[in-house]
Amino acid sequence: LPDTFASMTAARSSPFAASAIGNVTGSNSVNVFLGMGLPWLIGTAYWKMEKDTDYAVPPGSLSFSVITFLCCSMICFLILGLRRCCIGGELGGDGCAKPFSSVLLFSLWLIYVIFVALESYGVIVVEIGDVPPPPELD
């Protein structure tokens, strides 16, 4: 919620949304890198110290999630670039540009969530590489 208010303030105070987009991108990067990196570091250290083995995680779901996220984010950046070129800014706009862009960006998020959920629950099966299963807990 604090990031939302910071982005809203940045968007209102700037003629372009560059600072708001930068705030969202930076906030998401920190959340992803700390939210996934720190537990992974702790898990790796635990397995090495307590079990004297490497911490192995099959890349299946994570790889699919990252690839899906990258595809959706590339489309998002394309939309933002087209909006700047054609409308003159990333946010707002006259006529149907604002609601159309909002629906399109929300749809990208929804597509990402649906595809990752379907893959996580085994509805979509993606084979990525030949990776051994992680070690079992005692």
C-alpha cells in the first residue's frame, strides 16, 4: 500500500509517469529479489550446514513463471512505449485510451496469474530440462 501511494503521488506531480513507473519497477524488483532471494539463501545455508548437501530445486514452475512474466512485461513495456509515442504520456489520456490501456494491462496481469496457477496445479504440463528431484527431508 505505501508503494501505491508513492506511485500515485509521483504520477500526479510529474508531467510524464517516468518517476511512477520507476517507483513501481524498483519496488517490484526489491520485493522479488528479497522475497525470493533471501529465503533461497537461507535454505541453501541450512541444507549445507545441517544436511551437508546441496539445495536443489527443480526449475519447472519457477522457469515457467519467469518466462510468462517476461512475456507479459515485454507487452506491458510495448504498451507504455506506444502510449508515450502516440498519446504523449504513459498514464492518463483523453477518450478511450485510458480505459482501454487499463483493461489491457489488467488483462496481462490476469493472464499471468491464470497461466502460472494452471501450471502450478498441473493443468498445464511444461517439461524444462532434465533436473534431478530435490533431496527429501528426514
